[in-house]
Amino acid sequence: MDEEKENKTITINGEAIAPGENKLLQLNIARLPTGTLIDIPVHVFNGKKAGPTVLVQAGLHGDEINGVETLRRMLQENHFAIKKGGVIVVPILNIFGFIHFSRDVPDGKDVNRSFPGRKTGSLASRIAYAYTEQILPQVDFGIDLHTGGSQRHNHPQARYTSGDSKSELLAKAFNAPFYFPSKLITGSFRKATYKMGIPTMVYESGESMRFDEKAITIGMQGIQNVFTYLGMKAKGTNLKQGPSIHLKSTRWIRAPRAGMFIPQIENGQSVKKGEVLGLVTDTFARKNKKVKAPFDGHIICINHQAVINQGDALFHIGR
């Protein structure tokens, strides 16, 4: 029986991690102008018994620190001590963005639009290339942690690839308040894993450069839910958080005009068609423009930017 077999050896950057062994590796990427080496820390936990290898990562966008803290706490509390299979944990993928409080690398390129990358390409492309060559060949499933960007606050949600039933099952098992399909974007990490046959889900929660305790707690439990679903942990360790609502489709509601934006609902709230979600006002108290729900649904993201331009994304609604 498979459960009696010894797990495979995980090999990254020439270093072998045998079954039952844990190791912290450094994936060398580049240097700062000062000559300081920049390495991506990679934690590997290899169980003794055979099972899948799961990649859990955060910090693909350097300013999305909520996931970084989620994985730091899980490392500190030893939540990656699995019984079967292996876990590869990358708390900060985009080290350059993290130390510069930036979504991107110093040349302005987005690592999450640079996969699978090139060995002699831009800095973002080289990071993606090293990751694709060294990490992804070892992986069977992926969990990618993100937040909203540009002051947009995402209610806890799990996203999967449209038409990929295995990634959908991962997102469902994660058990965030909402889960729904999401299209693949050219150059993204998720599209690269999809092409390599690695089912991957994305957990989105909170906003950039902010910690969100609810998001972190749900994220920690959700990752463990996936481990239990994949048979990597002992039975009875999957503590459900409540029903996960499956959204069939989502839509952005955009600003009808420029002005000051005042939300009038809570994130995660269910709304009815025609319900007032917020106001866009001018600075002279002459005009107010109501922003209304286009259909019955659930609000899964709110923009916290107070001064907005026409066409800015204000609310993300799902049904």
C-alpha cells in the first residue's frame, strides 16, 4: 500500500532532503548594488511516508505581507510537521520587493507576470526562472498567498483555475468564507503551474502593507485544511470554520465619477440588487453619486482609497 511506502527525496538546488528530514535552504538570486547577496529562503519538510508535495508560498508581491506573517506563525508553531508527503515553504518569494515595500522588483517589473522566466532576462524574469527550474519540478500542489493591492481590501477568499477540478477541490477544502474560479493571466505563477500540471489555488485576504488578524487566522487554518484533505495529517485535525460560499462569477463595480469615496457597507456582506453600497461626493458638498449593487450577491473586496478617479475599482461583488 502507498501509505506504507517511504516518501521521495526532495532535491532543490543540488541539496537532497531525505524522507523524515527538514532543512532550510537558500536559493541564490542576485546581489544588491552593495554586493550583498540576495537569497530566497526555502523551508523543506519531508515526511517519512509517501504522499504529495505541496508548495506554500507568500510574498510573490513584495508589499503583500499578510501571507508572510501567516507562514511565519505557522513555522514558529510547527504547523508544517506533516505525517505524509512533503511541504516546501517560501515565506517571501520577492525579497527585493519586500525590502523596498514594493509590489515589484527594483526595475519595476512584476515577478507574477514574468513566469516561467529566462536565465538571462530581467531581474523579475531571472527570479521566475530560478523558481521554475529549482522548486516547481518537486511540487504536486500549490498554495499561493496574496492580498488586495492599492488599498483594496479583500475579504478572505480562495481562487481556483477555471476548468481545473483539482484546484477547485483544493480551494473548497481550504474553507475560506468564499471560493470562486479565476482566469489565468499570461506570465503568472498560476499559469506556469497549470501548464506543468500542478493544481494551484490562491488565497486572497486583507490589503497590502497591513496585517489582518482574521485573514491570518483563516489562512493558517485553511492551509492545514488542505493538508488534511490531501491525507498528509492525522484524521481529526481539520477544524472547519463554517460554510464556504461558492461564487459562480464576480464583477468589479467602478467609480461613476471622480471625488471622495465613502463606503456604506461591510466587506463580506450580502447585498440586494439596487442596494446603496457607497457614495462618491465632490469636495464642495454639492453632488452625491450613489453606487448601487447591480445584482444580488456578496461583497468580497472594498477599496479603502478615500480620493478616487472615474473608473477606479470600488467594490468586487460575487454571485
